[in-house]
Amino acid sequence: MSENNRGILGKTAQKNSAEWLDILFEDNHIIIVNKRPGEIVQGDKTGDTPLSEIVAGFIARRDAKPGAAFIGVPHRLDRPVSGIAIFAKTSKALERLNEMFREGAIEKKYWAITASRPQKEAGELRHYLYRNEQQNKSYAYDKERNGSKEARLNYKLIATGDRYNLIEVELLTGRHHQIRCQLAAIGCPIKGDLKYGSPRSNRDGSISLHSRSVKFTHPVKKTQIFITAPPPQDPLWDYFVKTTE
């Protein structure tokens, strides 16, 4: 599949996703993949093939395994988001990764493109997010309310262009649609994110949010892992990559 076609996949194209699988890191215990926007990490009601199954199938074929390869999912990325997706290849790694994500032991940074600039170029955002299950949407409040959960992130404006800005986000908690909701709450909805206030969609149905890097201690080997994922090929992303080099 050509680089120019790296957008949301239809069901037919999803069957061939392993042909371009972008593996950022792999050993006997974990595999880290650069997810394309439009892919689902784990199976859902759409019935589309999830990335977890694509990775498992790829490993089974590559390594000539007689049965299905084990792939565990310790975290998720929203369907329209791109970037780093971590999978476990062993049950031991999955158990420890689950614990690390719960304890906040994995440093995660995201890039978000927004049309509006935050009033302060850097800071911490602290809200209480309430998830509406029926709408599949979260709402941010300044004070705790029944059913809400505290959400915290650090942000920094790292580049600007003629019409758009690049914000780097470090997640301190992991809540439903957290970055999308909290940036929208300060008047900076992510480009293409109609659900949270962007005026128009991106042509491929994505939103301009990318899981840029992760830093953590290997769950089994205890070595330090630092991974950076290139954003999707797109003129605006390309501009910001060059600007931040």
C-alpha cells in the first residue's frame, strides 16, 4: 500500500494491514507498533479486524507458529488517533504492563494539532471528567461531581504555523477521551475532532492526535525503553516534524 493511502481503512484493506505493519520495537515479550488512524486496537461492535489480531496473525505467519500467537492488550488508543500501541507477547509481560499502566509507570507523550492557541503556553490541566456512555463522550468539570474521575495532564506549545499549533501533552492519568476533552475545555479542540468542537473533519476521518513517545522500564528485562513514533504522512504533520527537529 502506498504511503499516500495511509488513512482510514475499509474492511477489505484491513485484511491486508500486516503488509505494511510498522513495528517500532519487538523482543520476546513485547511488540510496539505505530498505529494508523482508523484502526481499532481491540475488537469492538463494528466487527472490523483489530490491530491486536493483525499483529498476532503477522507473528504466527512470520514465525511459522502452528497455532495463534498470544497478543495481550494492556492499553488502547481511540480509533481516529495514530501512534504508539504496545502489545504483550507473553502473559507475564501483559500482567506487568497492566500494573505499570495502572500505576502510571509508563511515560506517555502525545502531539496534538489545534487551530487555537492555549492562553498559557505551558501548564498542567486538572479536571474532573464524567463519561456519558450513551454518547461515548466525556465532559470536563472544574469540581468533582457524582461519577466523575480526576484527570491530569501537562501540556506545552512546541510549534506554531500560519493556521495551526502543535501542542505536546504528557498524560498523568488515563481517562476516556482525556486529551480530546481537556484541550477542548480550554478552547483548543483538536483538528478534525467534531465530537469535541472542531468545526470540520479531516478528510480521512482521523483526528490530529498522535501518540508520539513512550518511556518505561521493560516489564521483564528491566532495561530502559524509549520509543518515538513518526506521525502519519501528511503535509501539516510533515511541517511540524521539520519545525521541531
